[in-house]
Amino acid sequence: MKKILTLCMVYDDSRILLGMKKRGFGAGKFNGFGGKVQEGETIEEAAQRELKEEIGIVAEDMRKRGILHFRGEDAEFLEMHVFSASKFEGEPKESEEMASEWFLRDSIPFEKMWPDDKFWFPFLLAEKNFQGHFLFRRHDEILSHRVVETVTFDDFKKLDLRVAKIILAERVRGSEKLLRLELDLGNGEIRQIVAGIGKAHTPEELMGREIVIVANLEPRILMGLESQGMLMAADSVEGPVILVPAHEVLPGTQIR
């Protein structure tokens, strides 16, 4: 079963407010303020309730910043919704559960916090929205982690992803990994891309293949050649794996 939790981080331009857990799970560690979502309340309502119960303040500008997913080796799954606030009513006070303390941003006591905090705090303090995934052994050893900045749908819509057909492929002189590709994007448009796939693919095997490219990427100069876009490939231990349509479509077809 998945448990839904909240966490609210209170900070200003120079300081961050953390709470020392006084009892129960996590006692002795500094953290933000939050807990379980109760039946009948929204995640946002739960975040405000926990903030009020733990340190006696009400956030005036609370906003959602990220979601952290935690999984243990015993398959326990936690989903934590992270909020931030810099304006609030009341004065932080000590409760039966939490004692609050202000820290300078460059003096955050990560050694007394949960081990995942140091990975996602930089996103939070840089005002970036984020998503994180953590696999734990017990509660204090991270086996794997991934934290990335999230983008909005409007951000995604700015990308122009299209199918292109390779009509010419050759190695770039003086480079072991760069290939120069000429691409047919339909309607008479020919595009040049320079791609670092030469160690995993030969020019001969690429001729005539259809690939997916970012067509509106700002041009870059590589080895004196202008690259007018970027092909899409998956990273693997064997090298880049080029993304291709499941079956042939017209060059220039948009990816949605």
C-alpha cells in the first residue's frame, strides 16, 4: 500500500526553518514539517494542518514544489508531497512533537537529517520544481536515487519533435564518435545534424533509417560543423540506442 505524506519547508532569502523531531519515528533528526494525510482532507489541507500542529504557524503563500517517491527493500512505498512557504501568520513555537530552529542556507545540518535531503534541497532552494525517486535499505542507506527538475506541459509544447529520414551519413574527420547526418524532414527541407553516435553505429547501417529529432533546438557548432537539431537516443551500457518509429511514416511527421 502507498502512504501519502506531506512536507512543508519554510525559508526566506537567507535562512531555512527546520524542526528537530522530539519523539517517534525520526526522533533526533532535523526535517521540515508534515505528516500523514487524513481521511477526508486534501493534500494541501493536510500540509497546512501539520504546519499548524507542529509549530503553530499558518502559511500564506504555500505552493507545491515536488513529489518524492520512497521505496524500501520490503516494498514499503511512500509518496511525499513537498511544499514551500516564505510568508506565514504567527511565530514558530515548540510543540510536544517538534522544536524549530532557523539555519543559514549555507549551514544546513545535513549530517543530522534524512540522507535523501541533500539530493533534493538544491532544487528546492533554487526555486525549481522537482521529482525524486529513492530506493532505501532500512531507513538510513540509499541504494539508488534519481532527482530531476520537472517541466510544465507548456514547456513540453515548446519542443518540436519530428521524424526525419537519414539520406547521408559519414564520419567527421578527426573524431572517433561524431557522425554527420543529412536528414530529410519532408516538404523539401534538408537538415544537417552532428551526432556523437559513431562508436555505436556505422554510417552504412544508418543510411535510409528514420529517426526522431528535436527540430527546433538552437544550432551548435561541433568540429566546425553546424548541427541543426538533435537526434533522440537512449543511454545504455552498450552506447546510445537511437529511437525510431515502430513503422515507416512520412518524413517531417510530428511527435506528440
